[in-house]
Amino acid sequence: MVYTKNMLVIEKFCVDTLTFTPEATHRYVALLAVTDGRCHIDLNDTGTPAAPLASPAPVPSTEHTWKRAMSEQGPFCGS
């Protein structure tokens, strides 16, 4: 994700991924956000087509951390 801080021209970027186990026929919404300079993904289950008015519920997930290569030219490393 690329973002600007305080509407300035300076662009910053971050990488965030997570894994979760989806349920059949469920719909999910992922919101990408930056809080205190840290990126994160908020993942919510919005229900099924049969229950479209269900309140979104947080989804259990595992967030992964990433580091850039020392040269800034190599791949990211993660856990």
C-alpha cells in the first residue's frame, strides 16, 4: 500500500498480509489502514447472501510481519 502523510507529497509505503480460513458463501471486507505509521488490515465477515443485513464480525486471522532487504533492492522477508 502506498500512502501520503498529512496530504504532503512525500509517499510512504507498507506491506501487510494476513491469512484466514474463509467459510463457504460468506462475504468478507478487508480495510487497509495506517495507524501511528503502522499498516494493518481489518478483516470482517459481512455474512452470506441469505443474511445480507448481518452485522460485520471480526475474522480470526494471522498477521505476518515483513522486512525489506538491507540493500532495498532485494525481496521482502517475512514471518
